Amino acid sequence: MAIEVGMILEGKVSGITKFGAFVDLPNSKTGMVHISEVAPTFINEIGDFVKVGQTVKVKVLSMNDGKISLSIKQALPKDQQKKQPRGPKQPRDQHSAPRQPYKPAPPVTSPGDYEWQSSRKSAPSTFEDMMSRFKQTSEDKMSDLKRGGESRGYSRRGNGNGRR
């Protein structure tokens, strides 16, 4: 009996891989069932659906260059071929947690204790006022940096290696 596309045959599972199962067919032929053609539901682990040595009904999907593509789910009766819903609570794979609704992160105000903006809400100021405050803040920060560097033994001037 010659194997043809569209035929439904019985075969024995001879091997299982991550991507599918190999099935021994009549006439010493072997075909492969891709993991997506094993069952009408999502499959995480093919070993949960078929075992080596198990007899299965398969439909021949295609034959190219001696390779036979098979389907177990298409060999099922029509009413069992429809995709079964996973349900809202089942995760796609057993290693991931169920998805939580999106929650935006709280706004970042400032790193550490540094105050980026004045906490007091003042009336709109002129450009000159803002520039004056900026200069004063910059001078304060520079003097802090200079004092901190000098206390650790570093100086801007010296013997060339940065130490006094």
C-alpha cells in the first residue's frame, strides 16, 4: 500500500524531540509530527501528550524529498480538532508567573537626598533672578568640592601627581 497525502494511518511513536515526534508507518516508512500538530491545545512538553511505543492515528500532510509530514490533531474527529481555549488564568509556560496588570512606576523626584528643585513654590521669577540663583548654587557647590578635595590631601596645584 502506497502512502499518499491526506491518508489517515496508524503508526507507532519511535522517538520524541523538543520539536516533535517520529512515527513508524507501514511499509517501513517514518514520518514526523511537528509539536504544533500533536494536539489542538498549546503544548509546552510533548512528552505530556505522546510516549515512545504508543500507537497513534496520523494524517499525512505532505511528502517532500522522502520526508513525510504528519498530524495527530488533524486525524482526530472534526469536533475534537478545534482549538481548546487555555482559559484566562493559565500562563503560556509553567516557568512564568501569571501576568499582572500594568502599574506605572512612581515618578522619580530626585536621587538620594539632593534637592533638584526648590521645595517652596515661589512666584515666577525673572531670568536675572534665576541666573543669580544658579550662579550662587554653582559657587556653593564648587567651594564644597574644593574643601572636600583638600581634606583628602589633593590639590589643584602641587608636584604634578595630584598630591601635596
